[in-house]
Amino acid sequence: MTLGVDTHKDVHVVVALDQLGRRLGVADFPTDDAHHRALWDWVADFGELRQAGVEGTGSFGYRLAQFLTGAGVAVFEVNRPNRTTRRRRGKSDPVDAENAARTVLSGDATATPKARTGPAGQLRALLVARRSAVKSRVQAELQLRSLVLELDDATRGRVDRRRAADLVAACAELTATDGTSLGLRALARRWQYLDREVRDSDSAVELLVRQTVPGLLAQPGIGPICAAQLLVTAGDNPERLGSEAAFAALCGVSPVEHSSGKTQRHKLNRGGDRAANSALWTIAVNRLIHDPRTREYAARRTATGSSRKEIIRLLKRYIARQVFGEIIRALTPPKTPAAERPLT
């Protein structure tokens, strides 16, 4: 039997199909763990559940996907139907759930959901908090620089600085009680608090990355934040990717067929995880600036007519292969030698 699930924040809509694609039942269940067990009991009335297609396995459907995986069900990530299918069949939660089940039944859905039960899940949470703090810190700085323009010449000359840290330190020491000074002091203290939060997040991320994938930070140009993002993209079950090519496609650095008729060519993959793609770009540019081996490679490619953009694209593909190998070695548990395996 195959299960299809259209996931939402408060309610999951499920449809059960038999092996011939006939609908056995449709129901909806709240999204808490107790109702996941109720869903399991409901499915058991129809027979043995072997596979399930779940929409949104990285958001609303994450906990349900992990519950089904833990119960021994093969769970596949399902994308929403394309526009042609929606126009032809309409749009409703039972229709979407049935489409998810039929996508699995036809073999079109093959993606294994990403797990977040280990270090990758912890790093994801830290990066979410850090990204929010960095964005708020930038916003506070821009507001500071805007309000400084309203000060009188003497005060402005005393606090206006090019470096953000110097500007913040000067504004935090303002003692005047007018509205502008009070606003500047509040923004400066907010910036200082957010800066401490970012530095604390950086320390936690670096510690966790060093404990999980120490070999990644030993590679040139790879810092803790980029390494953490690539680890989050791979997930705590990177074996689901299968190969270096799959990881490159996930990061949006793989070539894609773009041929027609007598024209045979490829184009750059514009999909994938854009945060991982950005991390690869940062590493590639860092190596072009600081790594002698990469600079020599770039010089050879430039001599043959390659542009800087093309060189960075090739470097990102190479780095993706290198990173994937490090992550697989770090997260794959060592095999127990035959002599040490317990007798069963």
C-alpha cells in the first residue's frame, strides 16, 4: 500500500492507495505526535504500508516523515504538481495528497527526505539564528548612519566614524536626552547585543563543525560558516545523495543538458540550494585570492581564454566534489571488522 500526504501547519491530509492505484481511503489528522500514531492505526486497517510520498519534508511534513521512516516505511519527498496538472485536475488537499501517492507509485518520486537528527540539524538551527542576527545588525547600522546625519556639527564630528564598531561605540556613550541622541544610543546598544549574539553563534558553529567534520576546515578557503552550510545541505544522512554528481546538482553547480536537434550543448544548473551555492562561491573566491595552487590553475585557464566567471564555476564543481568526500567520510560510521562482529 502507498500513502500520500499533503502537509500543513495544523492538519495533514492523507490518501491511501493500493498497489493498483485504487483509492482506499482519505482522512485528515492533526500534526502532533499522538495523531501520527492515530494515522498509523488508520492506515493499518487497509493493510501493510510500504511507501509514502510526503510534501514538504523539510518544513510542515518533517516530523511525520521522520515518524514514518522510524516505522520502517520508505518515505519519498514529493514536489507540488506542475501547473498543467493543477489546471486539468483542480486543486484541493485530497487531490494533492492523492497526487503525492501516485507520484511514488509511478516511480517519479525518488528523493529521500533529509534528516536533521544529528549535527546537521543543530547547525541548521544555529545558522537560522545567526542569519537573523546578522540581518538585524546590518539594519541597526544603517539606521545609525541615517540618524547621525541629523546631529549638530559638533556632535556629529565626535561620533561619526567609518568603521561600524567605532560608530557604535561613540553613539553608545551619548549622554544627551534629546530624542535623536536617545534613539542613537538605543540603536548602538542593540547593535552591540546583536554583535555578541553573532560572535557566540560563530563560536558554537565552529566548535560543532570541528567536532563533526574536522577535515573540512583543513581545506584551503573553507571557514566554519561555509562548512556548516554545506553540512546542513548534505543533511545528517548524506548517503541519500548517492554520488558526488548528486551533491553537485543539489548545490546547483552541475551541468544540465540543453540540446535540441543538431545542437548538442549543456547549460549551468540554476536550481539547487542557493545557500550552498553561495558558500561554494565564497570558498572559490577565497582560494583565488589566497591559495597559490588555485591561483596557478586560474592563470593557466586564463591563458587559454577562460573568463573569471567560468573559472569560478569550474572551481565550485571541484570544491563540491571535495566537500562531499569529506562529509561522507566524517558521517559514515566505520564498518566493524568481520572478526569483531557480534555473533547472531
